[in-house]
Amino acid sequence: MSHSQPVDFDVVVVGGGPAGATAEDELATQGLRVLLLDRAGRIKPCGGAIPPRLIADFAIPEAMLVARATAARMISPQAVAVDIPIEGGFVGMVDREHFDEWLRERAASHGAQRRVGSFERLDRDPDGISVVHYSADDGAVSLRARAVIGADGARSQVAQQAIPGADKGRFVFAYHEIVAVPDEAPAGYLGSRCEVHYRGALSPDFYGWVFPHGANVSIGTGSADKGFSLRRGVMQLRAGAGLAHARTLRREGAPIPMKPLPRWDNGRDVVLAGDAAGVVAPASGEGIYYAMLGGRLAAEAVHLLLQTGEVRALATARKRFMREHGRVFWILGMMQRFWYSSDKRRERFVSICRDRDVQQLTFDAYMHKRLVRARPMAHARIFFKDMAHLLGLARV
């Protein structure tokens, strides 16, 4: 990739959430000149659950975990609760405000530069090199970069300006409140248990959650229905959890993508990662692991591009991601469209989750990010149970 003028950076990463911070860290560790551009004070509504696979793959220290969930409770529209123990492990809970900043600091400690500013636009200089324009407190800034990673969230400006098909995204809007757990915890509240509520009144097409964060708790919901009041849903959740009058520390809302974009790169020097690429798991809404993996794959694709000059390298980020997780995303998308479409179906869905085979397979898939193929009989049993539920043959 020859050019007559020196560039300011090898790579500019736009967006400092888990995807951007991971991409930046990977590239800085390889000795590239990297800049992370991030807006000030941006925290995303997020239950903050991270599985063991993430903790291991991305070397997250124990100190970052504000809580460890050892059980999950699913609650049906008729208030039937199914408790699922997380056997032989735990799901780590992080507070995004501190977790994201720790990831950015780790990258900086490996040599990446950080700047606070708002991305404005992307264009090219006469040499054809990408120029990133952003506004900072001290005015407008322009930087030349050999490659750009867009990790700037669900309605990514980098994607809108550079990637064909970026307008094909589908979103739910998420809203949560971070609440202080009172000195005397309410009856039934467990700091080691995540609660997932399936009820049309809390979300017509998604779910509500109550996730413990140590001294605090994240209470939230999401929906693609623009007319639905997420705040009212959260009010109901808080009242049900006995936390209606607890102190509210933060309120946050943001769009969350529900479908990977058809294309993540511009075939030249820009590639997407995280929410910008659309990689939040349907049905579960899980995004942190997929964001960080996407950041790593985007960094590897860019590094290959800079080493070889082969623009095809950029497409490897999406190819590798979808080869590993595309099938799970497709299955979860089908599940969400079917099971979340009415309270009658939600009731059945929660009742299926009483089944030990279902619990075991679900947790293997969640904790270790793989569909376990070693238990064909369990898969067969679940298939027939699912069919019975779909056809209304099983008792709810």
C-alpha cells in the first residue's frame, strides 16, 4: 500500500466499547500505530453478563467482576419461575462503565493512543488514503490512516458512510436503570441470580431483566416496537423486584442490533466490529463476547491487509465470525420470532426450559460458545419435545 505522504496512524479505531478497545489492543500489541477515538461519557445499557469463554479468551482479571451469577431464573407471563443452576461454573457480571474503561486502558498500556472526540466523516485525500474527521473540545481534527475500524455502535456512522448495505440493520431499543441495592435487600432478591422475565407487558418482542452487579443491579428491557414504553416496563420490573423506591444511579438507552450486516467491509480499507457489524445474539441479546471476538477478527483482518496489501483480507473478519457463530445466530433468530410472539408461546417457552436436556445444551452453548454435538440423543429428545410444544401436544 504505497503513498507519497506519511500517514498519521496505521489504523484509526472509531468507538471505544468492547469491540473497539479489543481491536485497538490487538493491533497495538502487534506494534502498529493505532489511535482509538471515543466519545466522552458513553455507557451502553447492558446487563453486563460475560461467560467463562470470554474471561479465558480475553484474559479478564477477577477484579473486573462485580458479581458472579451461579443461577438463572426464568419467569413466565403467569409468574411461573424456572430456576436453572449454573453447574460447575458461573457467569461473570461487569459494570460497563468500569469494564470498558479498563479495556481502553489496557490497550493504551500496550502503546495505543487515545483521543476523546466525535467522529464526523470519512473521506479520501488525493492519494486515496482514508481521512478521518472528528470534532474535539479544541476544534476540528483530520487524520490520515491506512485503515479504519468502525466500532461506533448500532447505528454506526462509519458503516453508513463506507459500507454498502449498512442500512439493512434491524434493531431493538434497550433501556435500563442501574439501581443501588438497599442495605436490607428485598425479599426474594439474590445477588448471585440473574432473572429473565418473559411477559408482553414488559416487552412485546424481547424480555425484561434483573441482573445483579454487587452493590447495584441492572433492571432493563428492550423492544423493536417504537410505541412501547420501555420506562413503564422497567417501572413494573422494579416494583416486582421490591426495588421501586431504591436509589437510581444511572438511566441509559440505546439501539441494539438484532442481525449481522450482510457486509462488514468496503473492499478497500474499512471494516466493522461489534454492534456496528450487527453482532448481538438474537433471543438472548448477548453482545459483549461477540463484540470482543469481532474486534479481534477485525484487527486480524486489518493486520493482514497492511502486511499483504490484499484487500480481500478484510472480508475474512465476517467469514470467520459467521463460520463459527452464524448457525447459532440463525437458530436464536428463529427462536425469538416464534417464542417471543405472544404470552401463550412465552408460557410454553419457559415451560420447555424446565427440561434438563434443554438447560444443559443451552448452558453449554452460552458458557463455551459452541453447540455441543457429542450428545445426539439429547438433541433428538429436544427436537421431539419442541415439536410437541409447537403442535400443542405437550401440557404447559
